Amino acid sequence: MKCSKCGDKAVINMRQHKLALCSEDYLEWLPGQVKRFIEKYRMFRQSDRVLVAVSGGKDSLSLWDILWRLGYTADGLYIGLGIDGGIGYSDESRRLTEAFAAERSLHLHILSVPQEYGETIPEMAQRTHRGRGKPCSVCGLSKRHIMNRLAREGGYDVLVTGHNLDDEAATLFGNTLNWIPGHLSRQWPVLEADLPGLVRKAKPLCRIYEREMAAYALLRGIEYIYDECPYAEGSKSIYYKELLNQMEADRPGAKLSFYVSFLEAKEKGLFAPQADPQMVHLHACPSCGQATTAPGECAFCRMVLKVEKDRQ
Ligand code: Q46
Ligand code: ZN
């Protein structure tokens, strides 16, 4: 197969775009696509200070690499969750993230959950009995809170994450199967900072296939952690991704059209935010200042208090 641009040997064939590219053209094409979507959805401007949440995986490290090459001012944030899973998951992902930042002289913030809160994420999950044996709900709650706090404290204009098209399509699939109106009305490539204590958030890879990100990392020689978090196994989102991949194999472009048609329908007014009765109770958490609908302190601050009390 030949590169559609220069006729050299193609290294990737993207049936969904009817495009095959050689390594050199691909490494130029993908960042161009990312820039196009950053501008299309008005995620941030060239002069903004960007904080990239990095996990050590291919998507977040490649995103950071792309933003850096595009000339954005982008620092990284790595959160150490204290997850081992027999493979030293957190230690290895931290090592790779630090090496990535050092190679490019990029600034990396590191927050270690066990150092900051006294326990690892799996330990906190056990203590609080959240999530029926899986630490994912404690993990998600903690990551959202910490990312938001550090982006605010650092005065960043926007917090970006490496969610790719496969992630967004799987989330949309779940939200649609269960018809969750609040989630459908909030799902969008960028979330404005329109609630107390919350920063602007954006997903520059939302229209880039996971396979395209893996190819970018490989061709760019980015060393990333291949293993998934050991707790990801058996998750609903992996199941939805498998189903969507089956559709994609039969009909190239199915995933992209599912997600993009949703965005277009939203632009025409579908799933417009309704007066959400929960929002009536919205206030800033007296302890951390982040928006919450829970009475009193937010779920994260209550969880940390419970862990502290329990340990005494
Ligand atoms: S939530 Fe669950 Fe992930 Fe946290 S514990 Fe691992 S799988 S990392 S996206
Ligand atoms: Zn709080």
C-alpha cells in the first residue's frame, strides 16, 4: 500500500478516512488533526496555559508530545495512585512519565496519593467500602478532585485529558443504552468552568481513534506503559469498546460517525441542558471550594475525613 500523499510505502491504512500514510506524513498529519479539533471546539488558545493529565499511557503522553510540538505551553500532572497489581503499575507508569518529561525538558507536577492522604487508592477503597471491591469509584473521584485542585492552584487556563474517540464513543454508548440525560447533556469535547471552583476541561483527542494514537506513539518512539491498570479488567467500558470494535470491523468509520453525529445533533439542540433539579442544591464545598450537590462537604472531602477518622 502506498502513501496517499507522497507515494512512499504506507505504514498505516485508515479505512475510516480512506487514507493511507507513510511514517513522515502520518507524524505530520495527526498533530494537524488535533490542532483542527482544538480550534473547531474552541478548547483553548495558543496563549493559554495548559495542564495535561498524564498517566504514563500512550494517549496522554502522545497528547503532551503533540501539544508541545504544536507550540502550546503545556505542563504535565501525574497522580501516583499507589496501584501495584503485581506489575508495579504505578511505579512503572511514573518512571516512564518522568523519563518522557525529562527528555523534552517539560515541567511535570507529581502528586502521590499515599504521601498526600496517607493511603493508596485500593486501601482507601477498602476502608470506605465504596465500589463493591473495585477501587475505580474512589479512584475516579480522587483523580477528578486532585486534577481540578492542582489546575486551579497552578493558575492554568485549561485541564486536558487524553480521552480518545474509542473512550468517548464507549461513554456515549453507555449513556445512550441507559438514557442518562444529565450525562448526555454534559458530554462534549470541552466543559466550561461554569460551576464554583471548577476549571475548564478539554479532550483534544476526542475524534482520534485509539489505533491512531497507538500508531503515533510507536512511530514517534514514545515509551509508554503497555499494561492497562489491573483494575480495568472486566469493566463495562471495555465491554462497550469491544462491541463498538465489532461494528467498526464490519463498517469502517462506524465509531466516528456514532460520536460525530451525536455532536452534530447536540449542536442542533438535542439534549440541551434542562433545568436539572439537582443543580438547585449546588454549592461550593466549605472545605475545598469545589462545586457539589451533596449537603455540606463534597464527596471527596467526606471520604478523606472518613479515612482519617478510621485510621486513628
Ligand atoms: S479508575 Fe479503576 Fe482506572 Fe483507577 S483503579 Fe485503575 S481502572 S486507574 S481509568
Ligand atoms: Zn470538598
